[in-house]
Amino acid sequence: MGRIIRQVGPYNITLVKNPYESLVEAIITQQLSGKAADSISGRFKSMYPRYPRPADVLKTSDAKLRRAGLSKMKVSYIKDLSKKIETREIRIRSLEEKSDEEVVEELTKVKGIGRWTAEMFLIFSLGRLDVLPVGDLGLRKGVQRLFSLDELPDAKKIEELAEGWRPYRTVATWYLWKSQNQFDKIG
């Protein structure tokens, strides 16, 4: 891991301070290439004078959201998130005070938000330092290369191998993500 850290450089993660924006963007980008996600996200944002609030999205017709490039399912997910925030079923501003597992439990009440999306929220919105997203393909590939494993490791194996990274498993994960295109140089 030391060689990877030297190769990649200082840990530098950009946090999205608006939790609603972070979650909407996570839904938009699910299962899309970066270019497609950026395009749809740009069209979505351009529909509003500033980043919309949940109430703004709830007032927007499904057809208009679909014209921005959102699938029918993603429209339903974003509206479900918006409704749960507006009705205070999810108190988005209080998530910061909850444990990682409580945040995952709270966010997965929303249609379209699973464990992986909730973990990305913990990392990229709340800045939590000890998140280990064992279902993330980039992390799995990074662990496979780092430990010279013949096969992609399962969740249990990743947890075992990453135990020594506590309480900075997010940082280790970030380094493995960043190193994906540099492993050949590292050797």
C-alpha cells in the first residue's frame, strides 16, 4: 500500500456539501458511463435556477424530468427521495449525527438507494473515514491486485484483508480506486 500512496499522492477527496444533491446525483449516475451521467445531470440541473430542493422536484412533471434524460425508474427514485425528505420520513440534515449503519438503514428506505449508494453518500457527502464498500467492483479489483489474488475477493475476504486499515478504510479504498490505472507502473 505504501507504494500506491507514494504513486498516487496525498489523499484528496471532494465532498458534496448538499446532501440532497449528493443523493440525487448518485441516483442519476447509477449504471451509466461518466459521460452519459454528466450529460443527464447537466440537463437536470439546467431545468432549475439553482440546485432544486425536494419540493421543486416534486412540482416538476415526470414528463419534463424524462425529457432531461432520466429513465422512468430514476424519476420515481428521485421523487421518492424528495417525498421522504419533504414529509420528514428521512431527516436528511440529521444524517450527519448518525452512525454509518444508521445512515445506511435510513437511506435504503428510499426506492433506488441500496447499500452501495448509501456508502458512497457516507464517503462523498459526510466524509466518513472508515467506510469499506465491499460490493464496489473498483475496490474488489484493487484488493485483488494489491494482494495478488487469483480471483476477485468476496466481501468476507475483503473485510479480513482490510482489518489493518481501520479506522481509515475509506482512505485505503480511495487509494485503491485512484491506483487502478497506475498498477502497471507500480509493479
